[in-house]
Amino acid sequence: MPKKSAFTLIEILVVISIIALLLSVLMPALTKARERAHATVCLSNLRQIGLAAMLYAESHDELVPRNGGHWILLFMPYLGKKNNLPEDYRQVKIYNCPSHPDKRQTVDYVVNSWDTDTIETNGATKLSIFRRPDSKIYLADNASGWWRPVITDEKGLVEYASLFDVWHLRHLPDSDHHDRTYVRRVARRRHAKGCNAAFLDGHSQYLRTIEITPKMWRPG
């Protein structure tokens, strides 16, 4: 009878080495592919929220919310949710960026609430004050870190509503300030070397940190 062939120890070690080598080559590519997929989902989320803002404005005399966490509840009817109660906002999955490092966080975006004398009732602003809405950021990826509170429920949403807005230079992604008064609120490197943003004309796009300037946030 012919003898059964069997792998020698050396052959097994060679196979294991080849597999390890392939994994070392493939893993970075797989990681990058996964991050690109996450960035695409995030961009789609912001696009949907931006369109909800435009629909809201059409129904509310061209006003868009620009104050704290108001938009989180106000946009729910335009995102397929019948209710806009605080306990329901966590059902809106597009409020979450898949690349946000803390999965407990329930809202991963911040709104443009830059100081202006044209703020209307309930923290909303007329779209007409923006000469170039296609160049003005409305929402962007929220920064994460030890200085950022994790909001997991409706109580936190109300308590930390003021942290959902951007209105100071130190809130921008190139800021290094993490004190209690002025903290970076726009993510610096959520996606590669920048973050995603929704603009006041309804479109969304990726921006590198070095491209994000105060002018993109101010009404004029």
C-alpha cells in the first residue's frame, strides 16, 4: 500500500509564515477599506440631515435651527420619525458616525451656532442671511476625548445641549484647548486628516482640517 503523505514540521511552519505574511500585508488595506466605508456612511448621514434641514426650512419660513441640540429633535419628523420626544431621538441612527470612537455617544455631530444678531425665535436663523450657503458649514463631526461628556439619554441631551454647537475659534478642529470653557468641538481627524460636514445648501463633503476656516462658520 502506498504511504500516506504528511506535512513535515518545516512545511507547516512555512505555511504559517506565509499566512502571517499575507495577513500583515492585507490587514492595513482591510482597515483602510473599512474606514473608507465608515466615512462614506458618515457623509451619507450628514447629507440626509442636511436635506432634513432644508425640508424643515421650507415648512418654517426659511428658518433653520442653529442653537445647541434643538435640531436633534426638530428634524426627527423629516427623518422618518413621527415623534420628536427626547426619549425617541436615539432611534435616529444617522445621528451616529460609525467612526466615532465612543459607541456610547448618541449624537456625533455639532451644529453651527456662530454668534449673530440675526438669531430668530427658538435659536433659528433665516437662510437668507447667508450669501453663500453652499460655502457655510451647518453640521460637522463632533470631537471626542476626555474633555467631552458622553450623552447617552434624554437627560444628558437636555443637560449638555449647549455643547452641541460651534461658536468660537477654540471650537474649531485646529484648536488645542481642552479646558472647561472653550473646548474643541469639531473633530480634527475623524476621517483621515479631517472630518465630514453638511453645508447650508443641503450638500455634504469631506474637509481636511487645514481647509476649515472661521469664514465657513460665520453668517456673512
